Amino acid sequence: MLKSLVKACAQKLFGFAFMVALAPALLASHELILSGIGLDSVHAHEKSQSFSKWRSTEKGIAVIFTVAARQVTLLPPTNPNAPSLERTLGQHLDNTITLSKPEAPCISSGFTPRKARPGFISMENYFMCPAEEAEDSDTVTIGIESFMDFAETHIHFAQFRNETGQYRGYLFNYDRRQDILSLEADGNMVAEDIGLVKTFFRYSQIGITHILSGIDHLVFLLGLLLLTNRLRDVVLVVTGFTIGHSLTLGLSAMKIVSTQSAIVEGLIGFTILVVAAEAVMARRNLMWLAGGVFALMLFFMGLYSIMLEAPMPINGWAGLMLFAVAYGFYSQNLNIVRQTLPIMVVIFGLVHGFGFAGVLVEAGLPNDRLLSALIGFNLGVEIGQLLIVAILWFGFFRYMHSHFSEKLRGAIIDFAGIAMCGVGMFWFASRLLI
């Protein structure tokens, strides 16, 4: 009797310690909100990417450059005494985006701010290229080096529109900073029609690059592996994740459904938090405690979000509170969690699919190659995902389950789960309360 009481008290103390581990992450996100600028280190986990659209106009070759505001904090401010993200980004783009013809550079009018969706900054510029006397097509070299010296994993997606109104997507990164397009005598750009096969492989490359650089997606996959102990279970959860994200990726890319990116990114952090909590708390039959405490935290975060006019509506916070309590009490032990996991992974996969779609939509889908690009991107995501899961499972987890003692396995899972819980909480709070 006494032994059981001591064990129960120890489990509750561990649960309390687990929840205390979330406090620094929540506090860190609060500091993030207060500081507002100069946050290059805390955003190191984010995917570093930017987007541009190019077209020919009467004023010259126009470009609209868009990037998440948090990415601009990587750059040194133009004026440290009066920091401005728009001025900082404008000066950086003036120095890192160039157009030139073989005989002379194109003249830039300078990047200026334009209206952008919440959480992003857009800048616009016009380039005047020297006219050619010949009627034949000429070429223009486009150089894009923005952010690449500050983040080697930075990816830039550029879309070029030709005289037919079609956009062609191009990928720029640390190793590929230039591309050459044809330029007709009247100034129209002629983006290469790469065909179905090249479109497929180009968007496959974008999919692979995205999943390998998407730390939050990889952390989620790691969390799933913490909950599985057999290869069959790994196959089931990966299949469920694939079904979920493929569905919303396709629907979003075809513009059948749409979401707000800030909410999606925050919910991705929430999915990580849930699987991490399951890995630690379900083994101790304490998911009811985790769900209750987290629901209380969500209540206060929801109230705080009202003051900040944050993107998540109050009914969204209420829905997450209800889920935390209901799922916490339903998941009485690890066996129930593992039985429910394939269904939960499909649901969580829907959320991650919206995240994948956000990148694909921003990168641009060719109207005449939509199916090829969509299949290629999705296949690229799957290749990257399977590569990571295979490395983690066959490189460590299978050996851990067959050679480590139960006590050592539990310690490793606890350490990884608590660390992931803190990271997931930080991403969840910082993305929805900024």
C-alpha cells in the first residue's frame, strides 16, 4: 500500500516537473513578443526562404520580393538607432539582386515597400535594361543572393512571367545564385518551357529541399518514432502522415481550400507538443494531467492573444482546449495511444499538408503543368521524409529497442520527449502570439 502511494506520488511529481519544463519555452516566447526586432538567434529553427515574381511592364522589368518578417531579423539593421525592417530589407535587396545584359547592367529604381499579408514584408522594384537595335531575342542575367550569406540553407523561389502570361518557377540557393532568361526586343521575358518531365523533377527537388530544411516537420517525425517500437508501426504512421498531408497539399495547391499561414505554422508546433507529451506521459498514465495543465495554459494564452490581436481566433483556442482535455482523458495508457496513433497521424498530417502547400503556392505552380508539379513536389516530400525515417529507425531506434535495457530506453525517450515538448511549445506560442 505504502509502496503504491509512493509510486503514485513520484509519478505526479514527474508530471509536475514535465509541465515546469514548458515554462521556459513559454517565457521565451513572451520575451520574443516584447522584443519585436533583432531576433536572429531565436528564429534559427525557421525555414529560411523567400519568393519573387517577375514580369515585363511599361516601366521595365518589375519584381515583387516577399519574405517572412522574422527572416529580415537575420540582417544587420540599416540604422541601429531607429531600426526598420522595411529599410533594412530594401537596402539588402538593392545590394543582392541584379539584372544585367551582356553589354551593360540594367538600371534599378530601388526597392520600395508595398502591401503584404500579415507576418510578411513585400518590396517592389523596376529594372530598365538597355535597348537593343537588333530585333532578335537577347538575354538577361538575373542574380539573386538575398539572405544566402546569412543562412546557407536559404532557398529563393522565383517566378517569371512571359508574354503568354504563364509563370515559370526557378529555384535559387547558396550554390545557384544566377540564371539566364531570354529577353525579346519589346522587353518581354521568355521563360523556358521545361516540359512535363523537367517540371516534375524540378518540383521534386523543391519538395526534397523543403522537407530536409523543415526542422519542425523532422522533429514531428522524430516524435512519431518515439511512440513506435516495431517496423510495422513505423510503416503505419508514416503512411498515415502521407495520406493526411497529401490530401490538404492537393486541395490547397488547387485552391479548393485555403488557410492562414501563421495559424498553420502554430498548429504544426502543437502537433509536435502532443506527440512529445504522449512519448513521456502516456507511459506513466498521466496524459490526463498533461491535457488538463495544457488546457489551462491555452486558456491564458487565448486571453493574451485577444490583447495582441493575434491570428488565432478565440474559438480556435477554445477548440484546442477541448481537444487537450478530451484527448488527455481518453489516452489513459501507452497502448491506447499506439492504437489511436494511425488516426491521429492522419489528422496531424492534414495540418502539415497545409504547411507544405504554403511553400508550394508561394513558389508558384505552372498553370499548364499543375499536375506534374504537384505530383513531383509531393513525391519529393515523400523521398525526403522516408530518407530521414529510414536513417533514424535503422540507424538508431531499431538497435535501441533490441539492445538497450527498458530503463535506458525509457530515459532516452524521456530526455528526447521533454526536449521536443519545450521546442514544440516554443514554436506553438511564438508563432501564434506574435
